[in-house]
Amino acid sequence: MEDFRKHFSVFLTFFTPTAGWLVLLFFVPLGIIWVYSFGENISLTEIKTTWTLDNYKRMFEPQIITLFWRTVWLSTLSTIITLVIAYPISMVIATASNKAKPWLMLVIILPFWTNLLIRTYAMLNILGTRGRINDVLEWLWNLGDGALDLIGLGAFDLLGEHFAPIRFLGNNSGVMIGMIYVYLPFAVLPIYSSLERLDRNLLEASLDLGAGQWRTFRSVLLPLTSAGISTAAVITFIPMLGSFLIPNLLGRGKVDMIANVIERQFKSANDWPFGSALSLFLLYITFIILAIQAFANMRANKGRNDG
Amino acid sequence: MAPTPIISVHDVCKYYGNFTALEGISFDIKPGEIFVLLGPSGCGKSTLLRIIAGLETESKGDVVIDGTDMLGIPANKRPVNMVFQSYAVFPHMSVEANVAYGLKLERLPKAEIKAKVAEALEQVHLSQFSHRMPDQLSGGQRQRVALARALVKRPQVLLLDEPLSALDAKLRDAMRLELVKLQESVGVSFVMVTHDQSEAMAMADRIAVLKDGKLRQLDSPTALYKNPCDQFVADFIGRINMFDVSSHTRNGDAVQFDTKTLGTVTLPASLMPANTRNLAIAVRPERVRVGLEQPAAEMIAVTGTLGDVAFQGDSSLVEIILDGERSITALATEAQAETLMALEIGTQVYANWQPKDMLVLPENASE
């Protein structure tokens, strides 16, 4: 690796296609978007770059602030729930026998082999008012209602007159369920790998010194897997911020996240400059989050070395 | 009257599926002794230590610590503390915080914790490192942290799992002495697991020799060396020259042993063990003399050629080759070794020793 300077032609041969690809398909479009974000629509199809800041000022309009706020809290809450679910799953895999481990990993990774669109449609089928979850709930309701009839309480309608299906679609809950489902594997993998690296003796030492299971979890396990948890948080939070398909389908167009509004600017609203500004703003937020994480990691490492 | 044991292990068994890790282990540990569990890897010694600590549960039997049956009592409620083989020093806590960890759980006042931590660090000579993080310490220092962390809890018994195996040879020798001194100053019993017989011999008050999950012999180091109960213990503790016995006949006060290497050997019947299955007769290298002249008739002697002489400083190990594949090892003093080293390899020599220096050993005394 270090002697790429010595074999510069070889280095160039391998580097150029990759770099060219990246420049052509990533940096150039990003640059165009960046320039657009300072432009104005002058006709239906023409955009003039006037270096105006109007598109960025519109960010502070109440409805856009509300939109960002909703995007951030939906993603934050979903990330937290994802981590809470992912941690015990990772623990189960990390403590499973060597025979069971690859199979459990397979179960976690399996959804990756299916297209996101198909998985999201499957979620529609499960979460709908006539979906599988409500089927089960209705069956339970009928069972309960029947039981009440049987013991002579049928007339009071204790469980309501009819079965009322729970609405998951078209509201925040459906979007969150969808995001948690899709990004759960991303959270499991880093947490699992940090648990796997952990010396089990450390947990035993904590028990041996008189700590209970909960104290050991809080004082030893959590701090020693914090790097995995923070990676899991970032790796789920960032794509959640940019979710488009899930709020679009599971939110039934009623739960807008930032990506849905961006899409509308480029299509139905035909306001490319504003769409560009929104896109870049999302990108900046991502950068800030990554910077915070890098900074936090740096401090954690530095703290350890200075002691 | 013997003092009441601090730990009493009674008929402890541990099974993993069909595999028997420990079977019928019973012994008492006295207050204030260094008790060593010795055996080759896979003999179940670490499992036994972990059962005493409460980190593993016995399949059968009881562990009684200080008069209380430990059945169902978890590791965090037992009056013992452990020093792990990997030390298991918490990497995210400073030396001080590591040592204070167990005390904080006892909800002691802060000032008392501070004083106890300082005292414990003093004891292991780590006072000036109290604010360091574990990754800034050497292996030996990390081990001291683990020691201080366990000792500060004032356990009834300190459990040590292969405490010296991760240290380099020089440090290991120094640490042996230091551990013994530490034990004398704190006065608690140490139960130590090791596979290194020289370590066990140097440190232990008593040694339990384990093999394949069974207790072979429990005795003081000198007794184990002088009177091993069977061939395994004799071979495991120190060096020994062993000769298989094909048959033996008793003649009043004497027993005749037929061996391939030594021919027929007559030994006093008092040397006979209770168990006489697959006997072997044996002699320690330091009892074997090597000479150029035919030894006296009462000596047991065998003719061979001189092999390698391995210089060890104050003594040398001399190899006497008998018939190409078999050999006898003798331990020669400095002066003897000098004479032997002057000889050419292949010179005919007589290895000889007194009949009373021989041991008669069954293959496995407990079978």
C-alpha cells in the first residue's frame, strides 16, 4: 500500500476508473444541485443561478421547520426503539452456541436479500386495517366477545359494539414500525460485533466483585459496548432521516418526512432550487451528526490515553 | 483438633452432556493456607475453581464456604473473590476505579472506600499508578490491579486462576515470592489453579493433583514428591525414571519385580502400594549415580552409554542411553558433571542407585 508512489502508473490504473466514476456520478451531480440551490425559477423549465439565499431562507418557514422537526423526532424515536430491540437480539446471537450463530445471523441478514419495495408492500399487507395483525386482533376480539356472551355479559358490550381495527397506516406509528423493521439489521451487526469482542471474564469479574446482573449490565456491559451502540445509532439514524419509500407507502402520503417533500419539489411542485436547498440541508445535518460522533470517539480515546 | 475448614468441597461432580468434567471431588481447605489445584490442561481444575466462585454450578455435590452451604448462592453473594487468568481488569475504569468497584457495591462511605483503595494499592505497590487506565499498564501491573481489586473486598478465600501464566519467566519467579508474601500478610486462604508443577511446588502448602476430572492425590509438596501415589502423580511432579513391571512375586519380606530394562529387581515388601495393578518401579534422577566402574552388588545398576549432559548451572541433567530408544536421566552435581562432560559421548557408564530409593507405583491408585 505505502509504495503507491513508487509504482505510480499501477496506482493510476486502478485509481482512475474509481475516482472517475465517483467524480462523474457523485461530485458532479452534487455540484449541480449545490448551484441549483442558489437559483431561481424563471420559467417552467429554466433555472437562473442568481446566488440568492431565498431557498435557504425558506427553510425557516413554519411548515418546513415542522417538517424537519417531525423527520428528526420520528427518526430519533425509531432509532432508540431500534437500539432497544437490537441490543437483546445481539446478546442472544453473541451468546448462542457456535452451531446456532450462523443461522441466527442468517435470519437477521435474510431481509437484505429482498427488495425494499417488496418488503414495504409486505408491511402494507401486515399493517393494514384488513391486514394480518388486525386479523389476529379481530380473532382475539371475537374470542373474548364470545366468552363474555357465554358467561352472560354479552349484553354489556364490554369490548365495544364492533371490532375496531387499529390503524397503523397513514400515521406516525406505521412509518416508525416500517423504519424500525428495515433498519434493525443495521443496528444488530455493530452491536453484535462489539459484544463478540468483549471479554466474558469482565462480566464474571463484575459478578464476582458483588455486582448483580443489572449493575453489571449498566456499569460494565453498556460502557464497553458503547462504541457499537453509537455506530448502530448513527448507521440507523442517518438513513432514517432520508427515508422516502417508507413514509410514502406506509404513511399513505399523510406522513411527510423531508425526503417526500424534496421529491415533490423536483416533481409536482417543479421547484428544483428549493428541492436542492432542502437536499443539501439534509446532507449538512448528516455531516454534523457524523462529526459529532467522530468527535465523541476522539474524546473517548483521548480520555483513555490521558487518564 | 484440626481447624474448621474455610472451604469444604464434598463429592462435587460436573457433567457437560455426556462429558464428565469433574467426578467425586472432595477436600477441605484450611484457613490461611495456599491450596493449589494442579493438573494438565483439561483436567477440570479451572471448572472446580469456577464452581467454588459460583460462576458455574456443580451437577452434584456441595461447596460449603465458612460453614454456609453455597447451593443456589450466586457469585455476587459469595465471600470469595477471584483473580482471573486474563486479569479481567475493567478497561474503561482507572486503576483506582477498578479497585473501588467492589467496595462501591457494598455502599460504604466515600472516605472509607478511598482509604481502603489506597491501602490495597499500597499493598500491591501500585500507589503511583492509581489514576492510570489499564491500557497504560504492563501485564504484571494489570495483575496487581486484579489482585488489589479482589483483596480489597476482604474475601474469606482468594481464588486465583493461573495467575502467573501470562507473565514472562523472570517476572513469574518474582511474582511467586510476592504472592506468597502477600498471602502471609493478608492471612486469607489462597486457592490457586495452575498447570505448572514447579509453581505449585514453590508456592503451595498443599497440592491437589487432578487428572481427567478426578482427584489423584492431595498432599504437601514434599509428600507428593517423596511419596507419589501413582505413576501419573510421580511423572507430573518432578522428573522420574520409570520402568514397567511385567510381573511380580512376593517372597516373605521381599518382592521380585520383572522388568524389561532392569531385569529382575528385588525390593522390600514395605514399598508395595495397596493397589498393584499395572505396576512400575521408579527412581528420581537425583538418586541415580553415574560411574565408570562396576558398582557394588547391593546397588541396582544398569549399563548404558553416556548421552547428552544438559548444563543447568548448579547441577546437570545426564542422559544415559540404554538400548537406543530407552534412556535414564540422572541429576549430577557440579563436580560430577564436570567429570562426565570430560568423557566422550558414547562412553560406557553404569547408572546405579540404592534399592530403598525406588518407588513402586500403580498406574492409577484410585482405580
